[in-house]
Amino acid sequence: YKWNFNTDRIKFLLYRHSRSQAVVSEVLGDDFTGVLVSDFYAAYNVYLGFHQRCWVHYLRDVKKLKELFPKDLRLRRWTREIYQLYLEAKEWVGPDHNLAKGLQEQLRITKQREFETKLKNICEPWVIQEVPMATLSARAIKFLPEMFTFIRFEGVASDNNSAERSVRHDVISRKISGGTRSPKGSETKSILSSLFGTWKLQRL
């Protein structure tokens, strides 16, 4: 499996025979104190620090659900409310930078809680009902503290698109070539991809 971790300055592509949370622990270790941005794959749950779940993945599943039940009016209304809330969160420009840092941080935390409450109010009524959006509503409630972390921390993305774009070339290359056919070859290719990917991000 190819595991890709990246920031705006570093790409780290890892070749492992496992998709377990042990790989996440191996990469992040005990010293990572940043915000982990990921999809909803369970292996990432091992990280107990600040976490942002990918809204693009969530909205993609919302769209698929809407396409499966195009005539469900309640689902259509729920979908519209989810999209509108996300757009509202994305459009929030943050606190006035002239304010004291501590006050800015407090305002961000307050705003994060406001969006969490709104999402909870949208989803909670459907969790225990036999409706198409029950599962996705439950997912939002389960990961509620990790849905609006991008509001709390300036510069944190609401999705993991950068990581997916970063690994796309490697995935396409593997499909074309059929892989390297050896563990050593896969490890070497991952190391080279990490180096060249990092240099590209740093415009070197």
C-alpha cells in the first residue's frame, strides 16, 4: 500500500504491507503536535490530537446518496442544509487580526462550536430514523469535534485534496507499470517520489 503524508512543504510517500493504524502511529510518532487532515478511514482514529476530517469526502458521499434517492424530499432538504452550512463555514473570514492573539483564538473556538451545534441540529433528528441520510448523519455526529477544526486554526484546510493530488501521479504510474514487482523496488520508488515531490513543493 502507498501511504502519502504531506504539508505544503514536504511530501512523504511510504510503502507498507499494511493499512492498519500502526502505520499512522509510525509516521506521526509521539512528537507530532499539528493538525491531521484526513478522510474518515478508521486507521486515522489512532491519532488523538487535533484532527480535521475531509469535507470533500463527506460531500461526495452526500451527493451519491442524493443520486440514489432523487425523489426523497426530506433527503433533498437535508442535503441542501449540509451544503449551505459548509459554504457558510468556508466563507467565514476569521476574527479581526488587529485583536489580541488570545481573543482571536477564543473567537475561533466559539465559532467552531457554533458550526458544530448547527451541524448537530441538522443531523441528529435523522440518526435513529429509517431514512437514507441516517448513516451519514451518524457519521457527522460521531466526528463532530473534527468537522470544523479548520475554523479554529488559520491555514488548516477543510479537505485532504492536497494529499490526494500529491499521490495521484504515483497511483497512475503504478496502474500503468503494474508496480515494481519487488519490495526493494517499491521502497526505492517511494523514497524517490518523496524527494522529488518535496523538491517540487519547495520549487527546487
